[in-house]
Amino acid sequence: MIGRGLARLHWLDWLLLALIGLFAWHVWAQIDGALNYKWRWQIMPQYLLRFDDEAGRWVPGTLMVGLLNTLRISVMAAALALLLGVVVGIARCARQLTVRMLARSYVELLRNIPSVVVIFIFYFFLSEQLIAALEVEAWAREVARGENAWLWQIAFGDMRRFPSLVSGILVLALFEAAFVAEIVRAGIQSVPQGQREAARAIGLGWRDEMRFVVLPQAMRKVVPPLASQFIALVKNSAIVSLISVHDLTYRTVELVSSTRAIFEAWITTAILYGLLCLCLSLLFRRLE
């Protein structure tokens, strides 16, 4: 497959690739000469995977632990955002004016406020009080000392940081649900009006019309934009590091502070994010 792809390249393609390579080498040489930076790539593998002498096995390094937390946050936030976004998107097309206005208010409010502002408002004004009222922190400590703590750790990571993880997941889901809702609304409104009129003509109510006629057609159309939105969610998940959620970005900041390997750490993090988003892109392409 790679050979066939290379065979299709024109000489202009090779020339363009060579120019890009020369430009990248020139930029690298200028940065290396101007900064006089001592590269230490040899220390990075231990922060991805290291051998634990006490456990006698290989364990994830600090960056890999952060990547796993990013995966957990992204998957759970995406599931909640999809569920809430579909509900709000359907509400945007409801017959009742009050329902439509409430759904539109939610969408416009979340879409027009920066995500950083949203996460701080939610965390300091809502999440802390909600977690305290539900005694989530005490429950998480009890689970961490229980017999099945390893099962919870696989799903949620370190249970001692469970409250901040929940806060990060909820705020990401609430923020992304506003964009998912608009995608779902556009998909619903793209279904030809004749389809809906035909559904009413055979006696279907509004719920059955949406369930059996409109949504099956709309969901096939919204898969590509939803895929792009979920990939964007993975990248936007970096903002939860601002509320001390130990995701990949937070772990990278800690690594830079302890080792001063600034470029190595952030370049490695960029590569990890890129590989993760590339895998998701290929997965969604297959789904489409």
C-alpha cells in the first residue's frame, strides 16, 4: 500500500516534500543555535514506561498515566455530551416554544463563553458544593480502601483524585453538549419535510415520528461532524488541568517543573495527543 502511494507521487510532489524538509531543517538549526539548548531525549522513555523494581514488572510512566487519564476523561465526557446533546438538539426542534427557548438559551450561553471561564465557574461555584453535599470525596476514599479498589482504579484512575476527575468530566460534557446539540439540530432539520409529513399521514405521533423516521436519517448525516467534535473534545480536555485533574497536560507541567526538559516533554506530549487524535480519526472514518 505504501509502495503504491509512493508510485503515485509526481516529481512536483517530491520537490514540495524536499522544500518542506529543508525548511524544517533550517528552522531547527536556527532554534538550536539561538537557544543553545542541551537536548536530553534519553530521559523521556522512562516517563512513558518504566520498570518497577518493587512490583517486578513494567508500569506506565508519568506521561502514560496522564494519557490514560485523558482517555478516561475524553470517553466519559464524550458519552455524556452525546446523551445531553441529543436531548438538547431534539428540544431545539420541539413544537413547544418554551422548550425550544430553554434549549436555545443553554446552547447560546455555553457556546459564547470561553471554556476556561466555564470550567472555573462550574468548579468553584457548583462542583465543590455539589461534591461536598453528596460526600463524594469520603465515598471515594472508602472505595480506595476496599477490596475491589483495582476495578475502580482501572475505570477512574487514582480514586483519591476522583472528585476533581468528576468535575472535569462534567464540565467538559456540559460544554461540548452545546456543540453536539447544534449538530443534532442541523441533522434533524436536514431531513426533508416530506418525510415528516408522510409520518404524520400514516398516524405517527411526534415521538414515533422522531424515533422511527427523523432520527435514523439525521444520525447518519451527523456522524462526520460529531466525529470532528469528539476529536476536538480530546484536545479541549487539556483545560481540566487548570483544576488539578491529572491528565496528560497536567503531568507534562509537573515533568517540566522537575526535569527542566521543556522541549522534550512538550514535543512528546504533542506527539501523544497527535497519535491519539489520529487513531480516533481512523476509527471514525471506519464508522462513517
